[in-house]
Amino acid sequence: MNPNKALWEKGDFTRIAETMRESGEALVQRLGITKGLKVLDLGCGHGTTALPAAKLGADVLGVDIARNLVEAGASSGIGEATAFLLAERGKAGRSSIPS
């Protein structure tokens, strides 16, 4: 197993990430994310940046290597405009990203 993946799946990083929610919201505001904008969040975790962007109406794809964090983001209930994908080593590529 990838040691980085093992690290991120080892603990409950969703609790830590909750303390970072404000910084994700601030980043989204500063970038000027708006409704309909397509956003790719690599290393999205459980959605610190992806979820605030989706709440503003952006079409968001979050990608991470940690299954637990991807599942937490996917269960956020934001809606169809947000998708979270589990990245697998050596399998990421143009054909694996939905258009």
C-alpha cells in the first residue's frame, strides 16, 4: 500500500479538517468561484475547499487517495454538482476523469 494513502486512512482526519473549513471557504471566496464554474480539487480530502465551492454552485470534482476522506466528502449531501473520486496509483488519466 502507498505509505501516504496509509497515513491519511489511519486516523479520523475529518475531525481535523473541520477546523480548516473557514480557510476553505475563504479560499473559494478569494478565487471568485461562481455558479457553473468547473472546479477540480486534487487532494480534496473530505472537501475543505470542494464543498464550499459546490455550495456556491460550482461543478466540483474532488479527487483524493484516502478512501475514508472521499467517502466523507461524497456523503456530504451537497448534490449532483459535486463528485468525489478515489485516486488509485497509476490509474489516473484523462480517460478516468468525467467530462
